[in-house]
Amino acid sequence: MKNVDLVIIGGGSAGLAASVGAFDSGIKDILIIERNPFLGGILNQCIHNGFGLSEFKEELTGPEFASRFEKQVEDRKIPYVLNTTVTSITKDKVVTYTNEKEGVVEVQAKAIIMAAGCYERNAGAIGIPGDRPAGVITAGQAQLFLNEYGYMVGKKVFILGSGDIGLIMARRLTLEGAKVLGVAELCAWSNGLNRNMVQCLYDYDIPLYLSHTVTRVIGKGRVEAIEISQVDERMNPIHGTEKRFDVDTLVLSIGLVPNNNLLTDLGVEVGRSRGAAVNQNYETSIEGIFSCGNVLHVHDLVDYVVDEAREAGRSAARYLLEGKKETSKNIPVNPGEGIGYVVPSKLDVLSLKEKTAFKFRVRKPSKNVFIDYIVDGVTVKSTFKPVIIPSEMEVFNLPKNLLENAQQSIVISMRAKE
Amino acid sequence: MEHDLICIVCPRGCHLHVDENLKVTGNFCPRGEAYGKQEVTNPTRVVTSTVKINGSDLAMCPVKTFSPIPKGKIFDVMASINKVEIDAPVHIGDVIIHDVCGTGVDIVATRDMERI
């Protein structure tokens, strides 16, 4: 069996940045395993610009951002395999992968970083009523077909879900000559970044139907029409509000889910983000197995992904160089009132650094609120937020002295200003 | 005329107010001020798209306008981009169309694509 110090599963933005973080911290024996025939992952199909503003202080397209990290990996001569799928990992860190050249291969790793990204929720996940014709496609799949293979997915399109990929595809399909008749969003607010609302919908006069969902797909063989309905505050369709759109394609942008199956198969503890439950070192409940990027929690910006992944890489390097920690003390970090999830979901108070970053999302858009950081029932820090929205991840650093004496729990909670 | 805009320079999305004297408020950084003025006088956008590529492992090569172009020219620029066919290899920054639609801006490749 091959032996490798650090196996990184996934060669997208998270995997590449994690490898750089680990390499620069002294780990040279690394193997990145990538399923696609190229590195860079999903960035390659994200041909729009807006990437890299915080990482490189300039505005890049997805493929350009990816190539910067590919170059960092090539410069360090970090080994990788392409066209290769990991089929399983064990608690003892044996990674089994398969590809056409080598067949089935087992690798004994000393540490593993999971960086396998996320997948799209599809039509089956939301059970849209009506017919089952061709022409219902997820936004990322439409993006792949159009931007890498050059196939248009439709001429008259309706989009369900106002997530960023849906908005980006509304513009992209319009530019390539399709008519996008509208975007429906189940929530009463948009789930995309503000800038995408402006550049992708307002610029092209594409209507956004908030508090609406698709209640029927109509078509034999191919989509012929869809019907949307308004929903009430409990998100149930309101009878009598149906609107029909004659379209040939329904594009779904209804959420991303961490692609965490390899770890859930192992029985790794799962957090509220649906990725692994990790401590501030990005270590999962199995020692020496780390997780970062969209497989841990879905990010809105790749700049945050590479930042997180580099840190996970450095943590894995520390683990490999310093050996098994004799002591660790994991205190749960819980989302409180109004908070969807927090990463990390536990804190090893015995390995705290000067600052610990907490990343979280609120459940719904709110104005004039305080975010409270509560340690063992005592609020140790509050920050005021004039505006806070679910589509933008919040990051807040707490210093060591506020956390090191925690015994029971850390809670992040939202509170209205009185 | 006064304008209320959402700044698109970065993901922060500041809510800008631009008054008739082109005074910008609500911006977090100086780039927001520049954007606010630009947006009410001469709005511009970077256009990204793809061109057909021969001899590579994929059918399409991603491209962009090297700098923002006037918003009103977006569809003219798209029409020019869609007429072009290129041959691999191509590298990031290679000029695909020089001075597209008289904007003074080049269309450049945004992905390295080797010949296979």
C-alpha cells in the first residue's frame, strides 16, 4: 500500500489552498485527488468576474482565480492525480481511489483533508408537482453545459430560486439570446448577493417574484409551461394566485448541500451546516481528518473558501508535525436565537490561538440587531449590525482571553435593539 | 436627478444615494463613490462570455472584456464575441478581439487551454 502523509480529497479552490497551507507549514508528502480532468473545480465554469477582491485585490473571473492557485500548487510541485474518484475512506485513514490508469488503489494517509465541495439540490429534492418532461435542469448543470461545452439549455427560460448561481445564469442565458421570463423565490427576500441582483436581474429587466414558487410543470416530452403561485408566511401556495409562463426550460437554483458522504459513511459527527462538525482547527470528530470549503459549509465567496482551506492545511500540518495531542477539550459552539449555523461547531479550548474566527449565517434578513457572543451563559461581546442578511456569511474574531475559560458552551445569538 | 443605487464594486453591496450634484453618500469605501458617479453618468460593465475553441479538450474558451465597457454596448459586444472561433493553444490574457465594437477595449482569454 502507498503511504502519504496528507491526502486531500478534491482539487478545487479548497483542496488547492489547503495543499498550499500544509506545504508552507512543512508537509511535503501530499497527494491531491481530483475527480475532473483538470484542477480548479467549479471555478472553471464560473466564467463571470468578481472573484479575488480580498485574496488578490483585483477582480478576476473564476478560471483566472483557479489558475492562480493551480500555479501555486505547480510552483511547489505538490503531487496530484486527475480523473480519479475516492470511493471510501476508513477511520484508520486508508483512502481507496479509482481511475482508468491505476485501477483501484489504496493509500495509507496520516492525515486527510476533505475538500470535496458541494452539490446542487435538484427537482427531486423539492417535489415539484406536475409532469416530468425534459427541460428541468439545475443552474450549475446549465452553467457547465453552456460555458464549457457550448450548449444552450433552452430559449425561453424560467428560474426557480434566487441564489447566486440562478441570478448569474439569468444574465448568462439572456446574453446568449434566451428570453428569461422571471425568477421565483420562495422566501420573502432574495437569496443572492446584492451585486448579483443589480447586475443580473435589474440590468436586464428580469422580474423577480418574491414569496412565489413553481407549483406545476406542464409538458409532454419537453417543458411547455410552468405555473407559479404566491406562498403564505408558512410557505404554502395560496390558491388562486397561479400565473402561467410558456417556457421550454425550468432552471433550478434551490440550494447547495455539502458533498460530505465519504465522511458521513464513516460516522463522522455532522454539524448544523450539514457538513462535518469541526473544531476551530477544522478537525472533525475523527482525529486527523479535517474538512474545509463547501463540503464543510456552503460559502458565498471563494475568497473565504481559500482562507479557510489554507488554515485547515496549516492545522493538518501541525497535527502531522506535533503528533497526537494528549489533551483536548471540545466545548460545543451552538447557534442561538436567529442564527442558522456556526462554524466551528465546537471549540478545543486547549489549542486556542490568539484569535478564533466564528463564521455564521442568520436565518432571515434583519435590521438594527445585536449579535451576542455568550460563553457559559455570560455575554462576553456584542456587536451592532444595522443590516444582516442570510446570503452573506458573517465572520467575527474573538480573542483567546474571552474563550479560554469556557466550560459548558459558547452560543452566538441575535437580539433586536430595544 | 437623485438616484438610489446598490453598489456592485464588491459583495458588500452598499446602498448609495447620489444627489443632483453627483455627491455620493452611503458608501463604505472610495470605490463606492467612484461607482456611484459613474453609474449615473456613464454606467459600464465587464462582459464575460465564451468563444468556440478548436483543438482543445473543451468546446468553449472563456473570455472577458479587459476593462468595463458602456452598458449600452453589451449586446453589440456579445454579437462580436459570438462570431469568433479560435484555435488552441490559448493563454490567459491573449487578445481574442482587438478594440471590440470601437470601445477601445480588448476581448481577452481567461483560461489556459492547451492543444491536445
